[in-house]
Amino acid sequence: MPNEEYAIVLDYLAKGRSASFRPEPVAQVLGIAFFTLLEVVPKDELLTLEKVYVGRDKRDKILQIKKRLTFNELTSTAVAELEKAIEKVVLEDEPRFVKFFNTAGSITIKRHQLELLPGLGKKHMMDILAERQKKQFENLKEIETRVPLMPDALKTIIKRIIEELRGDDPKHFLFARPPTPPEHEFGFNRRF
């Protein structure tokens, strides 16, 4: 799977984590493409919700990527900023998320991807499928206007991404990259 190219800063710790052996500044960031949570070592001070390059080429503001984080490893500040960061990503790349509503399919005979979104049940799913057959959705607001009693599409996507980052549904990942299994679970030489 490809790596993250850009990320949004969730928290900047100028003196690093209190439990770290060698104090160095670190930042917790959220990847834009796969919503990967990362801990990075910045070259200089970073601002909350700032977009930074974390790809493989020369990085202006990031010295190195330390590790991938789980939701439970986030600082309280990072958790508080997470919803705003996800909203920023969704709004900047709205066509990507509208495409999900236009192309989502069945998972099993009885379950559809749209039903994984918080607040959407069979009735909403059927209404969305009927509306997109008439005409593809062009933006998130249009989904709300064309589908009766549709919850706020933006907030629904944000809630789902947070659920995926927390690991509430370990089987299905619509937007976020699935967590890597612990090494001890499969052994070091296992291939996937």
C-alpha cells in the first residue's frame, strides 16, 4: 500500500513525551490520503492543523517519521483536534468522498457499505441507491437535499473515520488504513 505524502498536524510537543528517554520535539499528525496516525520528529516548531509533507522525498519541516500511532496513543490535544483535521481533509477533497456515495457497493448479501456509516440504515441506503441511479451526486450537500431525512453527510463521514481510527469496527475500513497487526501475533517471518 502506498505511503502518506501529506499530513495534518494534530499536536506539537516541543519537549517530546514525558516518558521518552531522550527528549526531542515530536508531533502527532494525521495522514491525508489514508488517515494514518503518525508520530514525527519536526525540524522546527509546527502549528496545529498545518499541512506538512511526510513523503519519501526531501521534507521541508519533518526530519523523520518515528512510528505509526494507534488512537489510544494520541495526546488529549491531538484527540481534540482530530475532528477538525478530518473535516479539513474531507472538505479539501470532497469529490473523493462524494465518489464513495456514488460507487459504494455490497459487502455481503445482507450488508451494504453505506450501512456502515453512522446514522444510515436500510431506508437511507435504498434512498441513496435510488437517487444515484437517477443522477450521480455532485457534492455532499446535494446528497442531503435529494435523500429524505439524510443526516449531515460531512459529519457522518467524520464520525465513520473516527470509528475506524479507534478500531470500533475491526473488519471494515472504508476510509482509513487498517492498523498493522502486532508482530508477536503472526511472527517476524510471516508473509501476507
